[in-house]
Amino acid sequence: MDVALWMEESRSTIDQWIEADFPGQPDGSQSIEAAMRYSLLAGGKRLRPQLVLASGAYLGIVPKRLRPACLAVEYLHTYSLIHDDLPSMDNDDWRRGMATSHKVFGEALAILAGDALLTEAFAKMSELVTLGFSPPKVVSATQLLAHRAGRRGLVQGQVLDLAAENRDISVDALQEIHRLKTAALIEACVAIPAVLVGDRQSEEALLHYGRYFGLAFQMVDDILNVVGDATELGKATGTDAGLGKATYPRLVGMERAQAVLWQYEKEALTRLDIARGPLLSGLLTFAMDRKW
């Protein structure tokens, strides 16, 4: 399978799905719809919904049945970026080569756009019952997403990340931040299809894959913040050091960080049937080799 071609085609499909939910707004509009659309269509990789689709392919689920879940994880991810960029958090002016939401719409509308996207994500999950999935399994999948996104997952990871700024923490503590802040949502992305069809064995294997994929993905982010090119990344580099953030390169050095990255990549695939999952292994390779 040509994974690069699949990624290009699936990204185009996901963009079309988003466009259908958020049709064009007049230039200069300060509406909540315009603010949501701006961040959603600001050049995202669509990796998280692609992980939903890749997991669906692993389980034999046709893509159109997973459309609501794909949109849900992308909306939730985008909300987290809008809030992460705020002056009270990471105070970033650029994301994906474009001005961040609060620089364009002001802090208040940016916060509300994030709130609206988070809410919309769960409205999307409810639509899965119209696509042949049983209501109890849709509820279970929605609970999984909520738990991985909330106080036991992404939000808690952000809290710990902020608390660790300009402090000395252990490598284990840093791994826990990465597990919550980044890996938790990725776990949900790949496990949702398995929950929807009630395949418990595959769910466990996919959660394992998602955890180590997420840890590796965050590790690459940390490394790129040190050695990456700001033009390719579409955002400033060196910002982690400027904020005093705990990162693997800062704690253990670049050579050790790259060795841990290789271990994560290897571990991610240990419980999967690779013959069934070329898209999952291909997305992992993309995540490890990316320059942006």
C-alpha cells in the first residue's frame, strides 16, 4: 500500500468533511463560526483523524462510518491547540505558519472558539448511532474520548506541563506528562473503532500502539523544537528552552533522547498484526521522520 498517497487522499477527504460543517465565512468576520473555521483549516496534518481511519481499516470498518469520530478528534485536538497557544499558557503567536487564533480574533473569542470546538466534538460522537453502531458502544467510545481528553488525560497533562516549567523533574515525571498531554488522545483515536465494534482484544493492542505512538510523537516535537527549521515547522523553535519547559533533550541530552525515541517506535508495533495494519505502521514511520 502507498501510505503517502493514502495520507494525501484521506487528508483531502477530512478537509472536505470539515468544510461541509463550516462553510466559508466573509473575510474579516468576527463570528464564532469564523474563529472555529480559521483554526480548523489552518493547515493541520489531520494525523489524529487519520489514525481513526487507519484503525478502522485494521478492523475492516469503511471510512464513511467513522466520519463523526474523525471530526470529533480533530475538533477536540484543535480546541486544545487554540488554548495551548494563549498568552496564559505557551503564549505562541504562530501555528502552522499562520497567526494563532488569539492574535487574529482576540483572546476572548479564541477561548470561546476552543470551548465551542470541544462541545462540538461530543455532538459529533453522538452521530455515530446513525451509522449502524449500537448506542451502548457509542456511549462507551464517547466515554473513552472524554476520559482521555479531560482531567485524567490531556487537560491533566497540560496542568502538569505548566507546573513543571523552570523546575527540575525526573524522567519518569516527564514521561507521565507526555503520556497524558499527547498520548492519551492518540490512544482514544486508535481505540474508538475497536470499542465501536466490541473487539476487546484489538482495543488493547491499539491502546498500546497509541500510547507509544503518542510518546514518540511528543519526543519528536521536543527534538524538533531544538533542531528543527522554523519555516518547515510553521512555528518558532527554541520556545521550550525559553519557557523553561521540561523536555527529553533538556533532561537527558539529544543522543539519549533519540535512543528513547527508537525504543518507543519499536514498542508501538509489538502487539499489532502488521499484515493487517500497513496504515498504522506507515503513520508511525511518518510521525518519526517528519520535519514539521
